Amino acid sequence: MPREAPYLAVSDALRARIRAGEWEVGARLPSRMRLAAEYGVGRNVTQRAVERLITEGLLEGRTGSGTYLSAPGERLPMIRSRHREHRAGSPLPTPSEERGRADSWDTHSLVRVPATEDVAERLAISPGDPCVTTRYEFLADGRPVQLSRSWEPMAITGGTSVVLPEAGPLAGRGVVERMRSIGVAVRAVVEQPRPARATREQAHLLGIGPGDLVLRIERTIYDTGGRPVETADIVVPDGRRQVVYEFAVDDPSPRDPAGRRTTTESR
């Protein structure tokens, strides 16, 4: 019979140690180099073994920190909504109450990046047109919970004070406010969620296994003339987050200055 692959033997041994309680939930495991020496294998073998256990949900990787024993799986809601701070009576938690909500982020922007054919089609520009592209890694309690990459045509923002989303006078204020400051009014946001599999780079950044299920949200923002002003790919780990959309319903009933309805509704 064929011999079991070395990484499978190492992952089985680590799984047994985890189930025996050798490490507590949240504990940092020994480095992969140390594990490789302990089991007498190469680092690539321990790398594959650890990735297998990450895929199973037993471990999680944290960028620049190491590998940790995961808590029992729980999919927290990630709420996609507009004006959530004003929606009295909503059954969903407010931003301050939302568990696992991103509380910080790392970003990196590049200017004059030629638009690929896909990005050009989404932004209604020509392939090769210069864009500003920004990568985001959103963190909750220091742990990655969402990735995003956005593109904005430099034909719109080039030469203005808001050309960089995370720099300048409106740094971090969002697309709507930044565009408004240069005379561009945003009308609509369109999101297309699709299931996908994590690439190796995405898995490394999110602390999940390559090929794990993720939700890829393709978002495009349009101005009042229907022109796309920004497009982005948002990646959410499916095993940790359940994306929930909330839509407000406008109330057509007239109201007095105090906010009370001025007509009697029939039932």
C-alpha cells in the first residue's frame, strides 16, 4: 500500500495533541520551524500540515504573529446597510453593538495603475487608463476579518486633494463624501455577492486555508449620471462571517415638524 504523505502524518499528530488539550483555545502554537525539527521533517511539510488544520477550522493563522488554536466555530453577522445609526426599530444590532465588527484597518494605495480589462469594463473606461488602487485589510481585535481592493479612475480624482482614499483632508471618510467634495454626487451602490475559493494570498492574510470558501462581493458606485466612480472586490471568509443585508423602506406618509404622521392610515 502507498505510504501516507508526511504532511498528513504531521497533521494527524497535531490534531491528536489538540484534542488531548495540550493547548488552550487562543494559545499560540510552536513555530513551524520548531515543529519541523520536532517531527524531523522540512518546513514545507509542517506548512502543509498546518494549512490542513486551518482548513478544518482547528487552527487559525494571524499575519505576522503565528498560528493559534481556534475557538469553536461561530459565524458572526456582517451587516451591509446604509445609515445604520439612524434606523430606529431595526431588529439588527447597531454598529457599536455588532460583535466582531472591524475596528481598524491597514491600507496601501498605488497611483497610475493601468486598468485591467475587467476593471475597465466595470468602470466604463478603456483598458490601460490610469487608476488609483487601494488594498485594505480590516481587523477586529487585531484579527483579519475582511479584505478589499478598490479602483478609482484618475480621470475623476487626479489632481485633486482626495486622489488617495486614505490620505489628504478627507482621509478615511468614504467614497460618497470624498466625491462630493470635488463636485461628484453619488447616486447608487450596486453589490454582486458570489461564492468563491480563497487564493493562497487571501488565505494567508485571512488566516484560513487555501481553497476555503469565501464570499466575494463586487461593489460598484455610480454618480447621478450613471458613471461608475469606484469599483471594489470585497472578500469575506464564509466560515467566520454571515453577510446580512438590510434595506430601509421609505415611509411616504406626510409628517409634521415633530415627525408625527399627519394622515390616518387604514388597516
